[in-house]
Amino acid sequence: MSVEMRRARHRQMLIFLLVFLGIVILLGRLFYWQVLESQSGYNLAKLANEEHTQNQILNAPRGLIYDINGRILATNVVRDDVYVEPIQFSIDHPDNTQSDLTALINTLHQVLPSVSIEKLQQAFSSGLPTVRIAVRIDPQQSRQLRTLQLPDVFLQPRTWRTYPDGDLAAQILGYVTQNDSDNSGVYGIEGQYNSLLAGKPGSFTAETDLQGNPLVVGADDEQPVVNGANLTLTIDNSVEYIVQTALANAVKQLQAASGTVVVVNARTGAVAAMAGVSTFDPNNYGKYAAQKGCLNSEQVYFNPALYCAYEPGSTMKIVTMAAALDQGLVTPDTTLDDQGCISFSDGTPTVCNWQFIPYGTETMTQVLEHSANVGAAYVAHNILGPSRYYPYLARFGFGRATGIDGPEDAGYYRTPGNADWTESDLTRQAFGQSILATPLQVAMAYEAVANGGVMMRPYLVASINNGGHVVTTKPQVERRVINAHAAQLLTGMLEDSALYGFAQLAQVPGYTIAAKTGTATTQGISADQTEASLAGFIPATNPQFVILVKLDRPQKAIYGSTAAAPLWGAIAQQLMEYYSVPPDAH
Amino acid sequence: MARFAIRLVRVHSTGKTDRNGERVSGTRVQGTQKMDRFRDRKDKHAGETRSAGSQVHHPPVPGVPAGPILAAKRRRQLHPFFYRIGPVTLSVSSVLLIGLMAILYLSQLGQAVNSNQQIQDLRQQQATLQRENQDLVNTIAQEESPAYIVGHARTMGLIPADPKTIQILVVKHLRAIPGDDQSIQP
């Protein structure tokens, strides 16, 4: 090879080596950045993923609540909140900022007249990246804003719980808090079944494009959403409306402080209606935070049928009679001498009838007709005694929760086991004083009598539909309280009480009823501040519904017979017509 | 030397060759220029001269089976391509092929992106329709509520029935009518 050739070959080799060295260096740097620095140091992989990978939380739609006929009681709607971006606006409009801002504010005010111009100006001068200027705007306003496509203004959709019937069954349903951070059920069914109704949110992780839309072609990872379960309640919203309206009218007419009505299916224990006055609108629950119910003892959000324990008064006399009848100690025709008051040889305080009226020789049936305290105290003290009376109070469910869906007050009464119990408690409890019971407890006591002596467990939720899997509540026997014969005898006594006693104003044309009035006073409070009530079932020959009405401190009529009875009759009549129950009166 | 020479032979359409791989029946075997040069050098050494177009009888190579099978076998071993292809052609073909693959890939990617956009649009539509559906459900529920119906009835001039005016007529020994009796339909 010639010298020139050799030199050329050497130059070639040198150039090749230099190029090779450059490539090696580049590969080395590539390895450094692509492998070493991507996972540690600058953690470039993580930064890149954060740049173009998005993790979205998918909210689970809250389950709906239906009435027994499938009508919606609680549902969800999506409404937009309106946000503006003040800082971005300043960046986008470096020139003519004020004139552009004025135009934008005027346009926004035209679409959202409830948002004042001053508030908009304040929002844009806040110096914040985003400011919310309106919450839950109308769909029409949303459409207008979307069409206008205003710069630096965006809409954020949010799901809201809505109750199409307003305040109907509000205290049964409860409400859902609507905060930025927390949407959970409070009170009532919404609170009791919150975890079922809420479902489980999911998530979606995927690569996104420039606008943040997830890419189909990229890798993705999805945790599916679990939708909230749908609940069907036992209440009928038409019956609930009838009851709630009648109660509201009665409270207003009688100038009562409050009132409660409970309607229960006599055979199954399913609650057909439950109403309280005062109540609230769950669509605007915040407005009622300062309002009280249960004679100012509880917030208005509490269901008074479950929480407002009261002294039931004479409606409790059926428990005294039931205990004596069940044990065969009396019959409806057993008599006593009622001189208007009764004294006891053991020093138990004297018990007197209302207005000290003496009834002379009266049967047990007449004790209920006359609502004679003397007769009730006589049976409890002289015939039953504590050992044969208190077990029946327990069997009728007093002093303990009924087991209905949701928290409730258990009520209270003293027993011989309590240190401060006296014989006076026994005689007074016989006619419904010295004992606290909720309206539902009293209603269920009457349900046991109506159902042949068998008490059913009350329930509000008829079925739960969880992702297509439906669980139906079956009526559940709580226990046998009294035998069927005693129940039949007691029903007859209550029928006479309704026909000839103080419950006459509760009569429903064409139907037999079995009912007992109650007028309770509270110690330490004036005797004209009563709790007037009436409990019973209809039709007496084939009971379908148990109804309890209670009016707290009615002013225009203060007794169960005059205040509660007409309301009871009106509700009972409408129930019979609504359900087309055949008349049974002859 | 002949054993190691690459012998590129183009055979005419009739396909008949003799045992040396040369066409028979008057066909001419054409070699590459390299082969010709090699042949010229060989012939020159052997004292022979040859002009193009004349048939040549090659002496048999010891240890190598002769015949058309051999030629075919050699062609398969030493010349895997069905046709001749030079480096320029190969480069251009490669570029074209890579370009085609790139176009196909980009086309598919474009379709995927397009589909992605369509999916986004459909999801947006779905969300909008779901929202409208929820609003309609809510509206229906409101208009089915007893309070709404009563309010509407009142605006139409209806008044609640007075329960006191209801009369119950008791018909003695009345029996229920079994099933639907068409004869008493109004």
C-alpha cells in the first residue's frame, strides 16, 4: 500500500473512532437520563406521568328513595356552580382590561341577575386564581352560559339531592348535607342508610390529551363505581299527604304547639304514614336549624313519632285491662264500685277520676268508656299488683326501642327495681301517668291488640335494591303479648269505648272502630296544658290500620275527646276511602 | 477456482439446462461480467479464448455433483433472493417500505385519536342526556306529588270533598261480583 493510501486509511480510522466515541457518549447520556434519572433523582418518570396522566375520581350516584307505589321521594339532579378566573383574566387582557372586565361583568349579571355587579367586581379584583360566584344555577342559565362561552368563566357541575315532594315525610327521610367536602345523609332514612345509599366512588387513571380528556389508546386503570342502593319505603306518599295535611290543619285550628300522627298496618307492622308538626323542607334544611320540635326539646329534624316521649294518659288503660284479661283475673263484665276516688290501705296516694265524677257500679268495659282512673288504679293495684302488671308493660314494648329502622327514644318508667319507685307509680302508670312512651310505642301496643295479641316489629323500609339484588323486608313477629281471646275481649271493650265513651267524635260512618282517648297533664305545668291523644284501629271487626294522633298543648280544645278524636276520625275515614276498605258497620 | 466463483445464471423461460447448468436447445447461458472476466482469465491461462455468445463446455469439478439439480441447489444456497437487486434499489425500496409503514402507523394513530375524540363527544352527550333525564325524572316526581296535584286542582276550581256528605249505603246480603261481568259495564 502506498503512503498516501496508508495515511488515508489512518484518517478514516480516526474519524470512525471519533464518531464511535460520540455515539458512545450519547448512549451513555441517554442511559443516564432515561434509566437512572427517570426513577430517582429528578424522578422524571413521575413528573412525566403527572404531566399527562390524570387520576379522576368518579362519584357514585346516590341511591333513590321511593314510596311503596314506586313514586320518588328523594332523587338527584346536577346543577352547575359558576367560577371566574380573575388572575387568568388579567393575563389574557393586558390591554383594555377595565373595559373588557366591565363588558364581562355586565354579561354575567344579565345571565345571573341574583349575582350583583358589586359582587362580581369584588370577585374579579380578589387576585385569586378562581372564585365561585354562583351556586346551583338553573339549567336555563347553564345553557345560556355554555352558549356564550365567556372567557375565564367556567361551570363546575355538582350533584344535589332533591326531594320533589318538599316537606312531605321530611322527618322520615332526613336530608343530605350539601357541602363542598361532604355529602352525607343526616337524620331519618338518609342518615340510617347512608352507607348503602352513598355507594362507593370509583377512579379512572389514564393518559390525557392537551385538554385533559382521557386517551383511548393509552394505558388506563379503572376502579368501577358502585352505585348507591335504591330504597323503597312502606309509606304511601298520598296517605302521608292526607295525614300531614290533616295534622297541620288541626294544629293550626286548635292552636297547638305541635302534633304527631302514626299510621301502622295492623297485620304487618309496616308504617303507612308518620307525620309531625312542626316539620322542615329538606331541600332547604339550613333554614330550620334554629327551629325546635317536641315541645322545644329537640331539633325539628328529629322524627317526633320516634323521639318525643310523652305521658300517654288514658290510652294506657288498655295495657292494664289487657294484663288483667290475659291472666283471667277480670272479664269485661267484672264490676267495681267507683265513688270518684279510691284510697289504698297501704298508704298509696288517692287516685281520682276526672272532675272526681263517681260512676257507681261499673264494669271493666265501662271503666274504659268512662276513662275512669279509679277503675284502672283498682285493677293495677288491687287485682294485678306489681308482679303481674310490670311484665305486661315490658311485653307491650314500653321502656325499650321498637326496633324500627333508625334511632329512637326507648321511653322510661320506674319499676319496683328502681330505688325511687313507689306504689304511687303503679297506680298512676295504670292510667298512663308516670311513664314516658313514644307515639310509635303506644301505636304498636294497639297493634298487638288489633293483631290478635301478636305484636309485629314496625318497619319503614320495604325493600332495598342494591345493584339489581333486591332484598325485601318480611313482616316479623316480635312476640305474643296476650292471648287471642283476651285480645278479642279487649277489642270489644274498645269498640264500646268508642261508641259510648269519649271517642264518639272519632266515629267513621259505615265502620266500627276500637279506640281510646287520652288526656295527659304534666306535673308542675298548668292542668289546661295537656297532651291530647287518641289511639285505636279500624275496622274493629277486621283491623287494617292502627292510628295514633297526639296534639301537644292544644288551646281551643284540650281533651283527647274534643281535640284528638275529630282528627283521628277524619284521617281514618280518608284511609278507608283511599284503600277501598269495605264498611263493616251494620 | 471455478468451485468458489459465484455463478449467477439467468435462465430463459423454457427452463431446460444441461448437467453443467447451461441451457440446452440453443439457449444461451449468460453470466455476469465478473463471471465473464473470471472465465476470460481462466481461458487465458488455459490458452483458450472465447467470444461472447458462444457455448462453453466447462470441465467437470472434482467432488461436485453435476447436473441441473446441482445448479438449482446452488442457486438456493447462494442466492436467496428471487431476483437481482442492487444496493441503490435496495435502499430506495427500504425507504419506501419504511415510509409506507410509517404512513400506515400514522393513519391508524390518527384513527385512534379520531375515535378518542368521538368517544369524548359521546361521553359528553351521554352526560348531558343523563343530566336532562334526571331533570325530567325530578319534574315528573314533582308533578306527581299530592301537593302539586291538589294545588293544580284548586286552580282549576275543584274543591276538596266534604267527608260529612259521604253516605254509606248498606245493602243486606250483597255478595261480591266474581270477576268482570261485561253485561253491567256502562
